[in-house]
Amino acid sequence: MSHLKQQLLLLGMANLSVDASIQQQLEQFISTSSAHFERVRLQRPDSTPLDLLLGFMTLHHQQAHQQWLHQHAAATKMQAVFDSTLGDHANGFTNQDQHYLVALTHLWLMVQGACNIDYSYSNEQAEIQSGIINGEHHQLPPQFSTDVESLRCQFMQSYYLGKNHNKPNFSTRIKQLFRKL
């Protein structure tokens, strides 16, 4: 198992509430980025794994974010063509860059939570990312605003998953209490 996957699993990646397509993007990211993380880890032996992971995920998230912004207009036009020509079958096509950005945003916010990054900053980033992913900056119809809020909440679940990674669960705390007695 790569150090990258090991670190992400320690933070709770296995408990992220994501669908199968996002899970597939997570696995793809880990397999393609593990060698890069290993190089970074070897170049900075004095840094903690969590600090390295925060910088690493910030870099990769920014790259995914820029890629999404760069190709979003073309993807929107392509989806419109699919919708007009394929009708209901157009839903079978997914935008991989969008799924990739969602996956990396989950990981990035999970790492932020583990690093005790301020809630307000992470919440703001979750809101910005969910708006961008859902196309809020292109004046969405009102029925989509709940999608933006729903995605922001999912992102913040990832933040709290990371934030709680070192907290013992209830049964562990009870066991510790009885050991003290």
C-alpha cells in the first residue's frame, strides 16, 4: 500500500460518503499520484505526514479546479448537444473532470479538518467549490440551489471526518474511563 493511500485511510477516507463514480476517481487519483507523494515525502523528511499531505492535496486540488474552470464551457456545450440529440439517454454521459474535482475536494477538505484548519475557511471553500461544480457562476435556475447546498454539506462531512480522525469513538472513551477506575 502506498504512503499516500495509507495516510488518507488513517484520516478516514474509507468512511467518505461518496458514490461509486467518485470512489473510482479517488482510487485513480491515489494510483496516479502515489509516486509524486513519495518523492515529496523523501524531499522533505523533516515534515510531518499531515503537513505534507495538506500541501500535496492543496496543489492537486488547485490543478483540478483550474482544469475544471478551463474546460467547463466546452463541457456545458457538449452536454447541451447530448441533451438535444439523445434526450433521456444523455444522462449516461458523465463529465470525468467534474467527478475528479468533487473527489479531490472531498479529500482536500478531509485533510483540512485533520490539520485543524479553521472551520470558516473550509466552509467557505466548500461553498465556493460546490457553486463552481454546479455552475452557480452561470446563474443557475432556483431549483438547482439545493444541489449547491447539498454538495457543500457533503464536503463539510468530509471536513469533519478528518477533524475527528484522532478522536476516540464512544466505546473507546468508555473503556478508557473504566481503566482509570
